[in-house]
Amino acid sequence: MSEPIRHRDSGQWLSSFASRIEVSCPRCGRAGAVRAVWADRQWTAVFVCGQCGLDARSERSDWWGKLRVTGRRPCGYCGYQWLCVDRIRPSAGNWPIEVRDWLATALPEAIAVDCPLCKRASNVAVEARRERDREGHDPHFGMPLRLIERTRAGLLWAYNAEHIDELRRYVAADQRERRCATPNKTMISRLPTWMKLARHRALMLKSLDRLSARLDESASA
Ligand SMILES: [Zn+2]
Ligand SMILES: [Zn+2]
């Protein structure tokens, strides 16, 4: 009888895979990579597209992803608490944006909200911040991830080849051990439940193979 395959959680956080992230250029769609360095408690990230020349840099606060717009105040007429704004704004589209400049020109400083009690409208001051999601966008610039598969059980994505390998080792294992100092913060411990189910193992492995194949295609292109 063969030995069971073991997987021991290495203790790596998702962020430890974030120094190279395979993305699609948000302007022309060509495969590319965001490269990032962690130093002085912050990421410095760069993306340069080999086809269209799009150049994104974290030092300029470039951001291609969604924004969350929020604010609240009591009704200016009857004092009802609270009139709230909480909206996700889609990506600004085909140009790099410096978030502060963009907000100054493209976002109203206040949004009129109707009071549910007295029905009169008051202006609610709003602010916007980057909306980092776990649904297929890179955390540095909000660009679309390239290694992404929509399966019937859920969305599977990876930042890069090492991330795929670690997921594959975990999924293929018969025995899974959690042995690390911060067991609830590791990439593995935070995987959605469906990925951990034995009945999804074949689906996961097939999907991970497809992600690897996509990486190989672009390497030889
Ligand atoms: Zn491009
Ligand atoms: Zn009111």
C-alpha cells in the first residue's frame, strides 16, 4: 500500500505570493505581470504592458479597480439617523488614474439622499477608497487576474505559478496538517470551504491544470 500524500501548511499568507501577479493588461488585454516589492512596511508595485505601453506605478497611486464610495449624516430636516451612501463604483476604464485627481473631477463631493421619514433630500458628503476584492483582481492596481477559472462550485484564482503549485499540493493531499504559528491567517486556512471538500478534488485539480496551461501558453507566445 502506498503512503498517504501529506500536505503541511507552510504558513504562507496570501500576501507572500503577491510579489508577482499574472494579470491581463486592462487597456489591451495582453498577458503581463505586476511586480511588487515589500519594504518599509509597504508594497511598491509596477506594471508595464509589453504591447500597448500602459505603465502603472503604486508610487503614483494608480488604481484600475473598483472604488467604494461612502458617507452618512442625519437628515437635515427631521434629524432621522442615518442617511447613508455605500456604493461600489466600477473601474474607471481605459486610462490610468491617480485616485485623488480622478475623484476631484469625476465624483461629486456630496450625493443627495432622500429621507425615508420626511421624504426630503439632504446632501451627504462622500469619500472614496480602493475596493480590494477577493474575486479576481490584483491587490496592487485592481487589474483583472489572468489565472482565473469559473467552476460550477465557485471561483478559482491564483496569483502566479507558485500559488498554483501550493494549491495543487494542498488539494492532492490525503492528509492535511495545520502546523504554524498563525493558523487562521494563512492562504490555505482562508480558502473557501468548497475548495476543501473531497468531492471537489477532481474539479479543483482539473481547473488548476487549466490555469497552468494558460501560464505555459503565454510563456511560449
Ligand atoms: Zn496593454
Ligand atoms: Zn427627514
